[in-house]
Amino acid sequence: MKNSRSLSQKFILLTVVMVFGLALFSGCASMTGKTAGETIDDAKIVTESNAIIVKDQDAKFLKIDVSSTDGNVVLVGFINDKTSEDRIVAKIRQIRGVKSVQSNLKVEEKK
């Protein structure tokens, strides 16, 4: 009899842990408004966008912040010239999952 009570207690404990885990994970999604997949996709887009900027000869040393929400990318910072901005925006638009690119880059004054 002791064995069946122990097995029953383990089952109840496992059920409670599973319910708590599901509540925790669903709570995280509702807090951010994004699923785990959407968060990972946006992080991947930001990483790939930053790689494009770092590889670009005209932009690699400039401070450009990249953010992505639901595949909508926003660039903020400074750029050397409009040609460099257009080139970078075009490359970022080609990243899988990107829906739009909004450039708020400002051309840096040459001294």
C-alpha cells in the first residue's frame, strides 16, 4: 500500500510541476506579446543586420543601432553618406523575415 501512495504522490507532484511550467511559459509570451519563435526571428534579424553593417567598409566603425519588432527593422545612428545608407538598407531588406526597414540614419558631417 505504501508503494501505491508514493506513486500517487509522485504523479500529483509531476502534474503540479507541469501545470506550473505551462503557466510560466504562457505568461512569458503574454508579457512580451511575442512567441518564442518571433523573439528568436527578431534576434536573428538584428544579428544579421549588425553583421552587414560591420562588413560594410563605409559603416563598420560607425555607431548604428538596429532593432527589429515582428520583422520591422529600425536603424538609428550616423552614416557617412546617402549611398552607404541605401546600400545597407537594401542588404538588410534581403534578410529572411524582414518585412520593412526604416532608416533614421543621419549623414555625419565631414570635418
